[in-house]
Amino acid sequence: HACEYLAHAGAEQQFARELLEARGDTELAQKVAQAYIKDVVMHEVGHTLGLRHNFKGSLAHTPEQLQDAEFTKEHGIGTSVMDYHPFNLASPGEKQGEYVQSSLGKYDYLAIKYAYEPLPADREKDALQDIAVQTTLHPELAYESDEAADAMDPEVNRFDLGSDPLAFANKQADLGHELWERAQNRVLPEGTPYQELTGAFRSGLQKLSSAGTLMARYIGGVSIHRDRAGTEKATYQPVPAEKQRKALQSILTTYFQPDSFQFKPEFVARLAKDRFETWGDQNFHLGQSVVRMQAGVLNSLLKDDVAQRIIDSPEKMAASEPTFSLGELYDGLQAAIWSELPAKAEIPQMRR
């Protein structure tokens, strides 16, 4: 019922700026921030013209296409300015495409045509139907909006990017770890407040939190299609079991291994709060910050409706199709989170 792109885009922009600055490119960080303002403005003008969010616009391009600067300059990083776009950040050693959505996409032109093209009264119904059906015939024109976002379909998300959202989530987690590694080894200019390190830590934590949420949507996930009779797609299609297993393994490796979160003591000792905003306890409680993020991922996996979808999925599948079970989910979490117990190994503070 409301657009929150600007508020959420601020966190995305902060992470990108801090990562680019940590890589040593302060001038580029400023240019990217200005480009992101343009993206947000285009998005909000779309609302004034009557367009709703389209959270499938970000799925159109492959990871390889997103790293091609010429391709993204012509086609954008998605097919609609009405999506919530993350920054298109390359990993170290990768080619870099455009960082943000810089132009209108194919879906935007189609939606404006549907809303505003003058049509004779006797042809209006059929002409509008011909335009609308394009969203089910062509993947780059696919549409899904707020009522389905961030729920059971892992391909209808705010702030995902590319044709493989799970691969994107893994990349985001890697970028969060990169920012932490660079922050821990960064030599600040003399006189620089240590709050800059704290900002980098919090941005990395937020990036891992959002990546974990994207990964978790594959567990018990069900894809939604707006197709009507006459196409091969069913309305609801459970995520393939192998994809769910791959997502679970990514979660267990990234968030619940003994060495998932390790920081240098000299870095932790310099994580400072703003003295003008903090009364009483001045400590930055690193363990509490990490466990809140882990708890968010764990809660996403242990929701009742996730369990119900896993139980119900075989009803929508052929008997020969492999299935993902509740036992796989719970056993995987149990084994990873309590991995020290069989070996009777010491459990360090951060792990506790």
C-alpha cells in the first residue's frame, strides 16, 4: 500500500559506497550515489503514472549479461524501473556492468502502452488483452507485484538481481564478507573516527542478513504464474528439490559453521558507537549483532507456513519427481548448529 524504495535504497547505497571506498575508489562511489538517485526518481515517477511495482523485472538477465557494460547500458540491469534494484556490484576480478538501472525497461513501455494508448471503443477489449498476454508469453515482460513479494516465491523479491536469485544471494554474502575483510585490514587516515569501521561492519551484516532471507525463500518455495488455460505452466510449481537442497547448503555454510563469523580482536575493539547518541553502556556487542542476524535466517526457515508448503508440495508434483522433506531441513540445521557436540569440542564465545 506504499512505496518504500527510497528508504530501503538508502541501505543499498550505503553498502555500495562503503565497499567501493574500501576498494579505494571514492570518486566512483560518489558517481554511483548520484546515479541511484536517478533510479529512485524514475521509479517514483512511474507511480505517478499509475504503475505498480514489478518484482519480476530483475530476473530477465543472466549473471554474465549483468557483467557486460555494453549490454546493461542498452538493456538496463532489469526490464522495469518499477522493481526494487540492488546495486549491480562485480566481485573482485569480474567485469563490471552498469551499477544501477539507468533507463526505462521493456516492461515499462508495455505497461504505459496498456494504460495510455488511444484505442477505438470497438477494439479496446481485444487490444488490451493482446497487450496483457505478452507478460505471460515473454519472460522479459513477466509481472508480479506487492501481494506476492517476499513470500513463498523465491523469484518475487525486493532487491534481487539476475536470472538466478540464489546465485545472486551467495554473491551478496561474499561481498559482505569482502567488506568486512577490507575493513579489518584498513589503515584509517590519522584523525578519522572509528565509527567508519562500525558503519562498514553494520553494512556487511545487513548484506548477509538480506542474502540469508533470499536463500531461505527457496526452502518450501513455490513459484507463482499468472498464466491462464492454454499454456504449459501450472499456477503453482514447487521449487525443485535439488534447488532447495542447494539453498539449504548455502545457508548452513554461510551462517551456521563454527568459522562463519570470525573477526580480529583489534577490529572488534575499535567498533565504536556515536558518543553523542549513546548513553550508559558504550560497548558494541558484536555477538548480539551476529546472533540477531542468524536468528532472522533461522526464523525464516522455521515458520509454520514453510513447513506446511514442504508437506503440501508433493500434492502438486508427479509421483516420479524427487521431493524435499522436513526431515532434511531440520536434520541439516541440527547437525550444523550443534556440530561441536559429537566431538566434544570447545565452543568459542562467538559460536555460543
